[in-house]
Amino acid sequence: MAELKALIFDVDGTLAETERDGHRIAFNETFKNHQLDWFWSDELYGELLAVTGGKERMKFYLQRYQPKLPQLDDLDAFIAMLHKEKTALYNQIVATGQLPLRLGIKRLLLEAQQAGLTLAIATTTSPENVATLLQHSLAPDAVSWFRVIAAGDVVPAKKPAPDIYNYALQQLDLPPENCIAFEDTANGLKSALGAKIHPVITISYYSQNEQFTGSPLVVDHLGEADIPCNVLSGQLNSSSYVNVAALRHLATSW
């Protein structure tokens, strides 16, 4: 029987639907600003999300869709420059309040704090992106709600590798059985499971058709007291939405 002590959250697609209406838009604007004949449609971006990490995603796109791209003296530096500009554009979008948190996120974070649970983040997106989303979509001081923010290039191998979760566990000084991870993709699921953390999946726009074998609970969103979530796999005890009581009950079954 495991005692639940911490909740660890992915960001993109989990806290908010940032991919389609945030990151994708910022990537395309960056490409346009540099007169690059690249455009990531809604459908193409869904395919590119199989690769985690913005810089890694651009490299994959070049290999798959732009094989005749002229050789650059330093491709990595070019990609890093584009990614830096894209990050700035993305943060401008977030700062306008266009990317609200997903249903039930704020309610669960507040409830977890009141229950004495530790909050953490484990994501491949940059620390700047995390801070901007939390400040503008949650609360001005929301960064301080999280004891650990494991983000970006703090580890070399990105999801589905377990490195980011292992790093978060090390910083929290907790064993994996005392934690629950919240993810929205199959890559995130593999990352959490690789660190031996049980993940709850809240499917997002781009992950609706993915397989989540190994997750003890898959829902369409966290829900609210008056807006039940749909349980797609697993059991939510007697609750109609994901709350601390339900998560603690889930933890006792491991």
C-alpha cells in the first residue's frame, strides 16, 4: 500500500491545450519571419508530436520533409536560434490569456495544496514556457506552488525516456510509489512508467487515438463536481471527477 505524497504534472496538452493553438502557431510565425517555406498544418503537427522537444521536432521535420535543404555551417545553432524566437512568440501568445487551463486542473491543484500534497512539474518544454503559462493561466504566483519544476534541457534524453521523471523524483527526494504523474500522450506515459511512477492520463486533442496500456486511469479530463469526466480505462472509485480522495484510493491499490 503506497501513501500518496506528490503529484507531478506534464505541461503541454496536460495543463492546457497548448500544442495546436500555441506552439504550432508560434513555430509557423517563426518560419514565416525567416522566409522559410515551411508550414506545419494541424494534421502535420499531430504527426510531428511523436518527437518530443521543439528543437528535436524541427530536426525530424527537416529530415523527413526537407531533405534537399542546403547545408548549413551549423545546423544545431540555426535550429537553436529558431527555437529561441519561437519560444518568445509562444510566450506572447500565452501572455494574452488565449490558452486557458484544462477542465479541473486549477481545482485539483488547489485541493492538493490544501491536502498537504507536494506539487511538481516534469516536462520537455522550456522553463520560460512553464513559468509564462502558470503565471498567466493559473495565478501570478503559481510558479511558487510547485516545489520542483523539471523542464527543458535539464536532462539530455527527453520523453519517452524516463530521465525527466527520475530527475524530478531525485529533487523531491521521494520514491516513485509515493507519486502520481499526469500525462496526455503515449510518450509521456512511457516516460512515467520508465521511472516506475503510476500515471493518470487525460487525453488531449492530439492524443485521442493513442494507446495507453499501463495507465491505471485514463479520462477525457479531470472534471469538476458538476461536470463529470468520462473514464475511458480503469476505475475512479465512487467519484465522478478526479480529486485527491480518488487519487489516494487509486494509490492504495498499487
